[in-house]
Amino acid sequence: MRALRWTTGVALALTFGVIVLGAWVRATASGLSCPDWPTCYGHWVPLPGDIPADAGYSYFQVMLEWVHRLLVGVALGPLILLIGWLAWRVRDQSPRMPLHAGALILLLLVQAGLGGLTVLDQNSPWSVALHLSTALLLFSVLWLIFARATGTAMGASGAVRTLSVLLWLLVLGAMASAAMTTKSGAALACSTWPLCDGALIPDLSDPGVRLNFSHRLLAAGVGIGALALHLACRSQPALKRLSTLVLALAVTEIGFGALVVLWQVPIATAIAHQAMGVLTFGAISLLMWRAGAPVSDAETLHVRRLSRA
């Protein structure tokens, strides 16, 4: 179980890096710098001379997209397959672990296919949002495996379980809507913050304003939900610290979102905004899985003993 726990921890760190690198690709408009898939300009390793002079992208942009693909195919993919094998090995101690790992491998395959679809569909807003959402689901399932490998499942109150699931959905929706807003060129459709062009409820006849305003509503829901969850966890010491972290990350993410507007979408701030969003999603995922229905007492005790071994 220790090997599974450590391998999953490495996969979590790598997945976070891959998603943030994807934000960097998007923020620098490099998503189509490799116009074909799975190769890049027909090469597995594109060199400066392989990039046409009229490509419209710098070699740095090409390398951003290429490294993003490389990390998924050469590092994260094999690591997830290793997690699947380790999960199968501990099936006697944790019968549901192979099911979690199976879902993880399925998400990896779907994510790889969506990566190709995103390129072939010219980075359309919906394909980019779907690609990011699947990556976040994969990230969440990794947290599920990590939580179960460390024996941290516990039965929280019904209110905490419900709030954690709702907040998980809100963060996922906010992240997907952010990708849609950015790829649609609507990041500054609401040019002021916290009001949208000075209005509490703007004119929603403009599609860009609708996208931007919808994202803001979801972000506000994340902030309110994080506060409600924190208050609900005050009587549950095992989850109180984690709920505090979720609230702090959510507030920080909203703050970066404000800076993106106030500073006119600087690249570094846009990347930091998504990075905080991914961290928030990871923290709420861990809390949700910990708050879920507990495994049997015998299984929990056995997993904890193996984790210390």
C-alpha cells in the first residue's frame, strides 16, 4: 500500500503540473502551435528547422505545446498504468481499489482522445473546456485513490457530504466556464470588477458578457460554498483544517480572478489563477472523498497498518 500511496502522490504532482502547463499554453495562444496530432509538424521531436516560416508561432510556443503532450504520453500515462497494477495487487486488502484505478485508466484514454480532438477541432472553446474538465476528473480520482491508500475515509455528517459534493461541482463548473470564457475571447467582456461594466446584472444580450458573467456567478458560488462548508466542518476536527485550506484557496483564486480583469489579463496572473483553481479543486476533492461513506472498520484498520509499514 505504501508503494501505491507514493506513486499516486507523484502522479498528483505531475497532473497538477500538466494542467498548469496547459494553462500556460492557452494563455500564450500556443494551443495550435502543433497543428497535427499526435506528431508535431509530422515529427515526434520537432526541431527549429521543422517549423515552417509562415507557421505564425515561435519555437518557444511549439515547445510549450510539445512538452505538454510529452509529459502526458511519456510520464503521466505510464505512471497511471503503474497505479493500476499496484491497485490490483492490493485488491485483497482494498477490494474497491482496482475499480478506482480502472476509472482512472479510462479517464486517461478519454483525455488522450480529447487532446487530439482539441487540436483537430482548432481549439474550439467547447473542446478546450471538455479537455480541461476531463483532466480535472482524472485529478480528482487520483485524490480518491490517495485517500483510500492512506486509510482516511470517514463518515462525515450528511450536511458536510452534501456541501462537499456541491462545492466540487461548482469548482468544476467554474474551471470549465473559465476555459470557455478565455477561448471565446470574453475574458474582458466584463471590463470591471466586482461589477460587470458597473452593473450588478449587465446586459446579457452579448454572448461574451453572458459567458463572463456566468463564470463570475459560479466563482461567487464557490466562495459562498467554501465558507458554508468550513462552517459545517467546525464540529468535525478531522476535516476542519482541510476545510480551512479549501476556503483559503477559494478566496485566493477569486482574488487572482479579480487581478486578471483589473490588470487586463497578464499571462502570469492568468496562469496563477488557473493554478489556484486546480489546487482548490484538488483540496475539495480530497475533502469530499474523506467525508464520503467510510469503508468497513476492518478494511480501514488494515489499510492504516499497511500505510505505516
